[in-house]
Amino acid sequence: MDSDLGKISNWNEGALQMLRFHDLQKEINECNVNPTAFNVERNLYNYQIILNNNNSLFSEASPKFKPDEKKGGMVRKRMIEGFLESNPIHVNKPNLNHEVETMFSNANWLRLKIMLFGYNLYVRGLLDAHKLTSPDKSDPSRAVIDM
């Protein structure tokens, strides 16, 4: 036992990080099927989950990013969050029967959809540029299996 002290660990955090990236991206893809739907399990709209997961991907990978890449991600994140603060997609308002009714703003949704898509492309591009995604045939050295 004592002979193992001070040796390099066989534990690889990178494998778990890849799994986290995979899970976040999978959930983004699932939410993109109907991004304006309310997700009962998470108690959020799917577009909110998409934004949160993009923020998580960005945050998780940010130690690898250059300062200008970090700044670009933060600008996009703040822009979307600021937009949602002043331009909500769903608003709860009382109707004439004093019941709460959820109103949907198609104009706000169309603008948000473009911003979310751009943010997702930016984050995925950074993950790919920093080799934090699955390997492809152009880089067989990163493959788990022989390519």
C-alpha cells in the first residue's frame, strides 16, 4: 500500500467531463424539439434549460479558453439574460375572470431563438476548437478506438 503513495493517479477527470458535456448537449438537443414548451420535471421552459445548459457547458470548459473567448461567451450570456429580463417570452397575467393566464410573445421568441442558436454555435465551436469534443478521423490520436 505505502508503495503507491506519491504516484500519479489513474483517475481521469477528463472522462467525466466528457460525460457531463455529452449529457448537457443531449438535453439541449431534446429541448430544441419544442423549445417553448414547459418542462414539468425541471419547472422551467425548455428555452431556459437550453440557456442554462449552454451556460454550464461554457463554464465547465472556460479554464481552457483564451481571454477573448471567455469575453465573447460572457457577452452572449449577458445579452440573452438581459433580453429575457426586459422581453419575456411568457408572461402570467390575470384575465377578466381573475384567473392567471400565460401570454406568449412570438416576437420576443423569434429574437431569442436567434440569440440562443448563436450562443450554442459559439460554445460548441469553442469546445471543438479546444478538442473537448469527440475525436474525428482527422485526429485519430484522440480516438478511443483505432480509426
